[in-house]
Amino acid sequence: MIRPVAKLATATQPDGHKLYQQVAAAVSDAIQRGDFTPGQRIPSERELAEQYKVSRPTIREAMIALEVIGMVHSRHGSGIFVADNPPSDTLMIGLDIGAFELTEARRLFEAEAAALAAVSITDEEIATLERLIVEMERENLEHVSGEHADREFHLTIARATRNSAVVDVVQSLWDARSRSPLCQHMLERARSVGVVPRIDEHQTILAALRERNPKAARKAMRDHLARVIEGLLKATESDAFERARAEVEAKRTDLARRVAI
């Protein structure tokens, strides 16, 4: 069992460490102290979430961060285990943002961007979005990584707001998505189990924009990005017990509350 630690902050500590980084550091310290030995299974997400008083997505990001730096590894259907030769330190350089946190922020900003775009988007931009959906479908079929058409689809909507600040925010979120090794690792894992941009959801967004309906555009974007989060949750499950329906629903309780904001 991991030794008790001081209560974690609700967002970041004065040194700027994010919540998942604090959890990752605490688990890493436990491994380095010998509380867990190479090959030993780490407690389940439920146990860790209860101990650290954080959400399961936070625990998920912490475990994936430790996996990225080679401290632990996952075994499909079995759980998370200490690596055979864990590193002696746990530098989190570059692991500044995870896919859950990023997608939650995108949901907040891009939903409002879609609503604003609905009142100013041009026929030419509608045609561009139509073309990008076709390109997105091609990328899915050819298993093209990077989701370039998806990125351009969302940036086209941001540009249609005619607000440079909105464009900057949306672009910065997509840039952060590309920069963070943690985020990229999570997205690659999702792609490996078939999570790709949903064509039907993008078509729903496009239909609302074509109708110049701000309310429908906002809802379509919010629903789309909520399902992206759901897909990431499913794709990063590693404990067989977490796959039970009751466990999955319990795991999503905190996330559902946040999505309802």
C-alpha cells in the first residue's frame, strides 16, 4: 500500500505542478522507496482515486505519465505494473497537459466558437468544411496519424468567428495537443484501438453551421467533444475489473458532473 501523503491541491501547487503530476510523483516516490517492487501490480484506479481524493481521469493521466517515462507499464486486461528497471528519477518535462484536461478545455471554448461562427460563416467556409469531412474520412480509412483534416476543420470554424482572439485560443489548444508527449501517448493509444474522428459527429456540426443555428452548433460541438472524452476513457482502460459496466459508470461520475457545467 502506498504510504499516506499530504493532501493534494485542487489544481496546482505553488510550484506549478498539475494535479496528475502530484499523483505521479507520489506513486513514483512509493516505487523508489520500495513500497512496490519491479513487476508488482499498482493498486487499481478506484483505490488510488480514493486515497488521493481525485478523479479517475486524473489517476489515469498520472499512470500514463509514469508509463511515458518508463516507471510503469500496462498489461491489457490485468492492470498497471512497476517496470522491471524503473528510472531513478521522474522528470515530468514536457508532460504538461493530458488529453482529458485538453479536451475538456476544447469543449468549453470550441462550443462557443461554433455558436459564434454560425452567425458569420460564409458559403465558401461551409464548402471548405464539407471538403475537410471527405478528407477526414479518407484519413480514417488509410489510418493516417496526426488527424490533419480534423484539426483544420476545427480551426476553420474558429476563423469563421471573425475573432482573432478566438482563433488564437483554439489554435493554441491544438498546438498543445501536438506538443505534449503525454497527450500524444494517450491519443496514440486511443488510435490503436480504433478511436478516430467521428464523421457523423462532424457532419452534425456542419449541418448546424449550414443552417446558421448558433444553439444547435454549440450543442453539436459540446456533444462531439464529450464523446471524444468518453472514447479516451474507454481507450485507456487497462484493468479488467474496470471494464465492468458498474465500474465504468462509477468512474465517469466526476467527469459527468464536469461535462454538465
